[in-house]
Amino acid sequence: MKHVAFVLCILFLAFSVRAVAPSELLNGGKVIYELPYPGITPENPLYIFKQIRDKVQEFLIRDNLAKAEFLLTSSDKRAHIALILTEKGKTRQAVEVLVDAEEKALAIPRLLRESKKQGVAPSEGFVYTLKLSNAKHKEIIQELVKLIPQGQDADVLDAILELNRRVATELTHL
């Protein structure tokens, strides 16, 4: 009897879990992707130590997939910091942090290609997460474009959008 109940539970779970289509991850035009908690922001005097720690950690990670995951988390945290700074009216700082976030995101596809050459391909779930992250970053950039005063940092934001497009293009070729 216990085995029958166990099998029925497994079958129920197997058939109730389904893949989520990208259109289902949009809620009123917004990407449903939760950014990780960023910790301290550039306003904190200890932020420089956080940056140093992150650079050391990134340098010490040798596995390409692990480094790609670390860069994704780091990039998402920086995008979240940019959102926080934007809400506080510190758009110039937000733009600087967002540039850093997109540069980190741009390094990920190269790492994944190198990993594939070594015989270790990223999971489909990780690639899907990268695409969601990229869409969320684009959404943040577009929000920032609306909030900055006209003419201020417009060329930098265009460059950030171009970086975001390059990341999206490279992710489609994985």
C-alpha cells in the first residue's frame, strides 16, 4: 500500500510540473525575475572592500561554469544596486554601477563557450536564467532612461543598451 501511494505521489508531481513559457514570465510587460539582495551599496564606505573581495573571488574561481554563475550573481546584484540608487535619485552612480553590471554579464557567454570546448556544457536552465537576467537588466536600463534628466548620461545609457543587446545576441548563439 505504501508503494502504491508513493508511486501515485510521484506521478502526480511529475505531471503537475511543467515548463514555464517566456510569455508567462511577463507580468504586465514586466519581467518576473527576482534580483538577489545586493548587500551594501556604493554609499557605504565599506563598499570598496566588497569590490576587492569580489575581484579576488572572481580571480580564484577556475571552473568556467562556476565563474559564469558567480558573474551572473555579481551582475544581478549590481543591477539591483542601480535600481536602489535610482530610487534615491543618484542616477549618475546608478549608471556607473549598471555599466559594471553589463560588462560582467558580457563576460559570461565567452566563459560558457570555453566551457563547451572543454566538454562541459551549461544546463538549459542556467542559459534560460541568463536570458531572464538579461531581459531584467534591459528593463532596468529602460526605467533608468525614463528617470534621468534629458541629455544627462544619454550616450552612456545608449552604450549600456548596446552592451545588453550584445549579451542577448551572444546568449542566443549558445
